[in-house]
Amino acid sequence: GVLPGMDQALALEALRRYDASGQYDCILYDGPGDLTTLRAFGIPEVASWYWRRASKAFLGSDLAKTLRPFAEPLLRSVSTVEFSSLEDLPERLGGMTNLLEQGRQAIADPRRVLAHLVTTPDPMAVQTARYLWGSAQMVGLTVGGLWVTPLAPGEVSAADFFPLTVRTLPLRQGSDWSALEAAVGGMFAVPDVPPPVAIDEGSRTVKLFIPGFSKAQIELSQSGPELTITAGDQRRNLFLPPSLAGRQVTGAKFQEPFLVISFG
């Protein structure tokens, strides 16, 4: 049995194990064409935020204070991790933090993890693809291109997906795959697209690439060393580097598809 909501986490763990085995030149994952796939690839980013926040909140709660006389001796007796108090536990359990950070680094590197959008020329499908494109940036996932399938009449404007490469897939003729093989050539090349997040510590700016959203859909808040950026119903918690963590946001300017945040 699988607990509800765990399917994505198990699929991502399977991909991690395939990658760690070193037995494959390339792993292709054809996930559901909706937010389910993005939620899976966003697990390292989201889980690391919950890990930081939940551990601090629990250790400062009345429940932790009440359980401390009983929990600490019990955990020391059954755990293979040495610690002197509950406050030491998050640091001692560094394996979880390292695993999540490795996942974040892999997903942020287009040479290791690269996504592609697939759509038909139908206007509603095109709008969905643009929404998923912007949502992918919110989890730090680079999108390398757009594939248009000939399952509906019409054309897709390349301007709606600039700077992505837009490729139209031909219909397969009988058992002849040559036209399709030629169309997908170069799909694994690292694309020339902006990174989801670019931090310039010298100019004290953070630049986010958020296509597919309007200015009215973008919200920003700051809490200590973290920025929370909301685009539509997508949210990203960005942990700032030490040089910016103690500074306040002095300005934020959104000119589609970029949000530029300045610090004092």
C-alpha cells in the first residue's frame, strides 16, 4: 500500500536510484501532463523548506518541552545517531538535509535534469503549456523546448514561448520513423535559456525567470533570510545567501518574463 500523495515521491526516488546506479546514458521520464509531475520535481525544494521550518517550530513548542524528559532518553536508546539533546537532532540527521540539497542541485542543473513541454496547437492547450512553463521555473526546473504534436489543426506562435525552441512533430508514416527521428535530434542539448533564478551578490539583486504569468499574478514577501515568491497558485521559498540574508528588499520590478528584486 502507498499513502496518498506519496506516488510522486516514490517516482522521484526511483529516478534518483536509476541515476545513482551509473548504468544509463540518459533517463527519459514521461510524466502526467499536469502539475503532478512538477510537484514531484519540486519535492526537494519544498521538503527542505518544511524541514527547516518544522524542526525549529517543533523544538520551540510546548509539546517539545513536555516530551523532552521522555523523548531524549528514548531516542538515545534506539537511534544510531549520537546527540545530547533534541536541539542537536536536526543537525545530526544531516543525511536528510544532504539528500534534499543534492536533489535541488540536480534539478537546478539543466545538464542533469531537463524538461520539455508538449502541446497541440489548440489555444487552450497552448495556454496550459505556458502556465506549466512558468510553474516549472518556480520549482527550479529548466524547460529546454516545446514540442507541438499534429493532433489538432493550427499553429503555435514561437513568440509565445521565446526563447524556447519550438519544434513541430510530423505524423509517422506507417513503419517509417525517420522523419520523427530527425525532428527530435538535439533534444538533449543544454538550451540557451535564462536560469530560473540568478543571484548577483555584487549588485544585490535576485532575478527570476517566470514566463506565462502577468504582473497581477506575482506577489513577494520577505521573512528573515527567505523570500517567498508567489506566481498564480505556485509558490517558491528562496533561501538567500549570507550577503543578502540580512538586507531588506528595496524594490521589485516585473517585466514579463523577469522579476528583478533589489536589496538595500
